[in-house]
Amino acid sequence: MIEIIKDYAAKRVELLKIQIQEKSSLSAGTIVFVFLIAVVCSFFVLFFNFGIAFLIGESLDSDAYGFLIVAGFYLLLTIIVLLFKKLIIKSIANKLIGFLKK
């Protein structure tokens, strides 16, 4: 009977190790995927903003004004994100916990 319990405990530990490896590899894969998407999107946003800034600058006959307007938009966006900081952090934490519980 003791041998059966020892065997069960050993197999349970083995199962837990496999589950931890699975979660780790899924998490690592997701992190790499999100990183790659973030890099690609960052380049898109960068070049898109240059285009918008030059377009606005052309219509105002001053590239500087175009870039200042785009910078002002991002300043406004930063202020909004800072105002909703706690809500954003809680949302991301809840999603991460939900992912890790799967």
C-alpha cells in the first residue's frame, strides 16, 4: 500500500512538472509573439505619424506646426492614459491571471 502511495506521489509530481513546462512554454511563446507584434506596430505608427505630421504641415505651410500638432495629440493621449492608469493596470493584471490559470 505504501508503494502505491509513493508511486502515486511520484507520478503526481511528474504531472505537475509537465504542466509547469507547458505553461512556461506557452507564456514564452506568447511573450515573443506580443513583442514581435509590438515592434511591427511601432514601426507602422512611427511612419504613419511622420506622414500625418508632414500632411498637416503641408496644409499649414509649416512642417514644424504639423509635428507640433501630432506631438500635442500624443501629449493629450498620455494624459488620458495617466488618468486611467489604475483601470488599465487592473485590466491587464486580470487578463494575465486569467491566462495563467488556464
